[in-house]
Amino acid sequence: MGHGHDHAHHNHTHGANKKTLTIAFFIIASFMVVEVIGGLLTNSLALLSDAGHMLSDAISLGVGVLAFKFGEKTASYSKTFGYKRFEILAAVFNGVTLILVAVFICYEAIERFTNPQEITSSGMLVIAIIGLLVNILVAWILLRGADTKENLNLRAAFLHVIGDMLGSVGAIVAALLIMFFGWGWADPLASIIVALLVAVSGIRVTKDSIHVLMEGAPSNIQIDEIIKVFEGKEGIPTIHDLHVWSITSGQNALSCHAVVSKNMTIQECQKLLNSIEHDLLHLGIGHITVQMEDSEHAHENSILCKNDHESGHHHHHH
């Protein structure tokens, strides 16, 4: 019963996430075009670097939408987890794109420090202010309508937008400095600051995603707490082969072998499993497979109570 509710909740947030991302994608993509044109017309590298950041934003949001679409595809015999990992691959692609954008902007900026360019600061200021407002709007939409805490994909998108916001602020400050003091170097300087922000978020997203692809233990899961759940149960002296990993962000899985007291009946086994499942669900693990065996025949499958929490099928083998 509890699980049905959990699943419905997951589907609800999933739908909301997708819709929110789609709206954000269209707003960002449209404004990015405006910013590119503005950057070229006003000759501002700060605007162009902000547009570069917005491009990576638009890519990340677009890929995010696709990831949700792919993630909905059901599991098949060749892809037993469905396409849920696509989201993580999208996040890696996203992170790497960000790092490349950052390197390119820095390269351009260094060039500009040596050959300062004439910049139309008033046009630059107007576009940068609109850019800031657009970013604030998108950040608000994402925060209000989506799960930016748990979902890696959405967190990446949200970080992009925050970075973008700072980029717009940088462009506004640079435009004002050029207008009032004629400091042409403020433009490449602002673009370098944006580039560094872009690089930092790129590295962070890439690192997190690779951790998931390497089947690393989810950062929000305490392994010792999980071991305590098993060891706290009467009838389980030891466990081994414990694995905890993420299928995609927010969906954690566990498998392990539990050695149980020799004279346990199937019914007692089942009861034990149910209470383990219940406790682990509270620790954030939804997919649970526990193989039970007695101490004499550990690994020989003498008594296997297997239970995959998701399907609700209980297999018993004597």
C-alpha cells in the first residue's frame, strides 16, 4: 500500500519535472538567440559568453527533457532497467560541454585583453538586464515546479541557470563600468568570471554523474545505517556481498546475501524480509533484493527467500 503511494508520488513529480523543464527550455533557448545577436551587434564578449552559457543551459534543459522522455520507456529484455540511465549520460554530456565552453571563453577573453575592442555599452546594458530578468524567471519556475534537490538532471539545469544569472550580473556591471569610466577591459574580465563559474558547475556535474555510472554508493545513503538494519534483526548473524547503487538520480537499489539461523521457516523468512524492506524504504532504497541462506550452505542456495521489492513477487526456493 505504502509503495503504491510512493510510486504515484514519483510519477507525479516526474510529470511536473518534465513540464517545468520544457517551459524553461523554450524561454532560455529563445533568449539565447536574442543574446547572441545582441553580443554580435554590441561587440560584447561578456554578452557572448553569457549566451554561450545560455546555449549550454538550453542544451542541458533540452537533453533533460529528452532524458525524461527516454526514461519513461519501459524496461525490456535487453535493457532491464529501461532507459533511466540516459538521464545520467545526459548530465555527463552536459558537464563536459560546460567545461569546453569555459575554455573557449577564457581563450577569447585573453585575446581581448591584448586587443581591446569598441563596445556599444548602452545596448549591452539593456540586453544584460533583460537576460537577468529571464534567468530569475526560469530559476523561479524550476524551483517552484520541479525537484531540484534529488534529481541530478534538474539540479544541473538549476545550477546552470544560477550561473547564468551571475553571468548577466557580470555583463550589467561591465556595461556600467564601460559607460561611466570607459573601462573596456571590464568586458573580457566579466566574461572570464562567467567562464570560471561555468567551469566549476561543469566539473561538479561531471563528477557526480561519473560517480553514478561507476555504481558508486549514492551520496545520500549511509552504508553503516543499512548494515545496522540487517544486524539489528533477530535471526541474521551476518550479511555479505552488499551492494548499494543508483539506477538514476533518486532511485536507489540494494542487493545482498543474508545468512539466517538454520531452523528458520519460509514464513519466518518472509516476515523478516518484510521488516527489512520496510526499514530500508525509510532510508531511501526502493529496489531491494535479499538472498537468504543458512550458515552451513552459504553460497549454496540452500534456502533462498528472494524478494524484489518493486515487482512484489516473492520467490521461495527450498
